[in-house]
Amino acid sequence: MEWEVVIGLELHAQLATKSKIFSGAATAFGAPPNTQACAIDLGLPGVLPVLNGEAVRMAVKFGLAIQATIARRSVFARKNYFYPDLPKGYQISQYELPIVSGGLVEIDLEEGETKTIRITRAHLEEDAGKSLHEDFHGFSGIDLNRAGTPLLEIVSEPELRSAREAVAYMKKMHSLVRYLEICDGNMEEGSFRCDANVSVRPRGNPTFGTRTELKNLNSFRFVERAINYEIDRQIDTLENDGHVVQETRLYHPDTNETRPMRGKEEANDYRYFPDPDLLPLVFDDGYVASVRRSLPELPDAKKQRFREQYGLSAYDARILTATRELADFFEATAAAAGGEAKRAANWIIGDLTGILNKSGTAIAASPVSPKMLAGMIRRIADGTISGKIAKEIFEAMCHGKGDADTIIERQGLRQVSDSETIERIIGEVIAAHPEQVAGYREGKHKLLGFFVGQVMQRSQGKANPKQVNERLKSRLNESD
């Protein structure tokens, strides 16, 4: 039987506010356990929550970016459940009336195609604390620093049909919240994480299969591996006359498998009801308009502009707009390089990204600045250095040896473009290899590469490659 995969993602983006959603406690990561939890976060008797206006602004900003409907009136509810890291016994969230409804996101697929994914909703809620299981000798510790941290939960429609589509969607959202500067996107710290709802059904069957929820996936690699494992597990279960159980499962990366965590709850299990301590959230069109004016250029618009303004391919534009920082680095380089945008794109996507990925360095901490890279590109364009010499200069810049001009002068790397010198070297090479010359003149034109290599070797890589190729062809085609 052919099976169709059905996936919907719930993304949790920790909003980049300095204080929590209902209290003034700090949200900074890495503080000692329980040092950033106030009386409100601890759920002590008599305390009252006060909504963080910046969290509201960020939620509206996100909704506008995905062309969603922004509710002028939304309501906070209590989601009741017991867990040790939830001191109040309930989580303040939004249920029936979320702040953001609908919306669209276009994702890029590997084959160069695009797919539009609908967003069901995005709502504000508070995070829970964290259970710590290490170093307690059979016990668990509770750290409530994270309790009350503002989250935006983004729920997609079940329109993703493979683990790779799910990862593409997640990456697109990760890029978007960072462009909007509403979330730092740090997945290792839990600032951006994912719950995946996965089911399978016979291809062509309109009825959804029984779904399982994979909780707290915090890397793109784990999302892909966990979903693929769960797809295989469900298909194997069904093909062996078993039944998929609706439940919540955890992914274990060490064994690359999912295991049951608990039975899957439905909405009625949480006994949602409006929070009596919080008034409905109400704002007018003027507020929404003010937030709209603060929107930056979004990734899709920037990608289209890069293609039109700089003549980049769709692939190059997509890579360079993956993050706001990378896009800014490219534009700064292109501007300083004097119209050499394509060459700037090639160096950034290839050599620069390569050394940054190898060392685990962010683009903001690049050892080669846009000004330095642009200076080297200008020297390639004006013929001062060749592409081969540029590789050597780039490596030197990465090791802090100075800018391109300094390295060129200090190491004597200026390209040889003097026609007399090049003619002399070509003459020496031709005289030294009569058999290869005869072979070339008999039609073995691939030998041109041999001659170019010999000339570049004798010139220590400094001869202008364009001149070398032109003069070699001319000399080799001359009759004796």
C-alpha cells in the first residue's frame, strides 16, 4: 500500500523581551537556578499578573509579517494541568480567541519549487519551568527561571507531507522571527523549539490517520530524524495489522527512536476557561498601523530585490537572505566592491561561509569584514591579482594578516600583466616542450591546459591568466 504522510508543526518562539510576560522578572539565559523567578512566577497566593506590552507588539508584528488576521480583541485562558515545573497548576495561554489567526508562509523545496503552507493561529502564552534530572541521585530538581517567559506558539495546518518539508517550513519560520527581531532563534537554549504532529494514511484517503505528537525537538536535524522514524514506525505498525495510539512521544537522539511519554491530551482535558485575573486584550487599528510601520524588509521581498537589483540567481538570493545578518554582510560588501555584486556573492557563499561553518563562527564575528572582502574583490576586478592569488590573500586575511592591499604589497603578490614578461615565459615553455607543441598542432587542443600550468608555475602563479591563455593560443597556432 502507498502511504501519505501528514504533518503539522507547533513552533514555540521565545519572545525577545527583557522581562517575563506577566511579571517583571528577567528572562536572561544562564542565570543560576531559581534566581529569576518572582512571586508571580512561583504562583504564590494573592499575586496578580500584568501583561507585558512588548510581547503583544511582537505577536502583532509576526501576524502582520505572515499576512494574518490580527484580533482587535483576544482573551487569555487558564490551561489546567499538573506538572512539577508548573507551580500554579495551570498555564496562562490563549485558546478560543488568539491574537493571530490565519496567515501564509511560502517555503522553498529542494527541487527549486515552492509550496505555500497555511498558518492556523499564533497565540501568546507563558513558558513552564524546567525539570533537571542530572546530579540529583534518583531525584529531579526544578528550575523556575523559565516559568513565565513569553512564548509565541505558531500552529500550522497539517499540510506538510515529508520530514524535509517540515524542516524547510521550520527553517523559514526561524529566519522570519529573527528578521523581525522578536526571537533570537537560539535552539540550543530552547528559544525556538518544535512539537510535530505526525500521522499516515492510505494515499488518496481524505480521512486523517491517528496522530502522535513529538515533543520538544530543538534542532533541524532532530526534527527530520524524529519525523522519519515516526513515519516508519507508524507504517510498520499499520502494515502488521496494528493500531497507532494517539499519544505524546519523546525523541531520543542517541538511539534515534521515539518512545511514549504520555497519552495525548485533548482540549477538554485541560479545562480551559478565561483567566479571571486578566482583562481581554483590546487595541485599535491605530496600534496595528504603528506596528506595521516598524516591519523590516522581509526575507521573500529581500530575495526578490536581490535578484532584480544585483542580478543574482534564485539560489544565490535564497542563500544570502537566509539570515538578516548574512544579507546585510552581502549588501555592505557589494556596495564597497563597486558593482561586483555577483563576485561578492560567490565569495560569501563559497569561501567565507566555508571557513565560518568550519570554525562555528557567526557571520557577525567574521574575521574578514565586508570592507576587507570588497577590497580584495576590487583587486581581482582591476587585474591586480588573479583568482588563484586571491585565494591566498583571503586565507591570509582570515588569519589576521591585514587587508588585501597590505598583503599584496608585503608578500609581493601583484599579478604580472606585463606583456613582455609573459611573452618571454611563454617562449621558454614552448621551447622546452617541443613534443607537446607538435601534439597541440596535430589537434590535441586539451594540451592547452598543460601549457597554461607550465606558464603559471614559472611565474609563481602571478601571470595574468587571461593574457596567458590568449597569447598561448596565438603562439601555439603559429606555424614554424
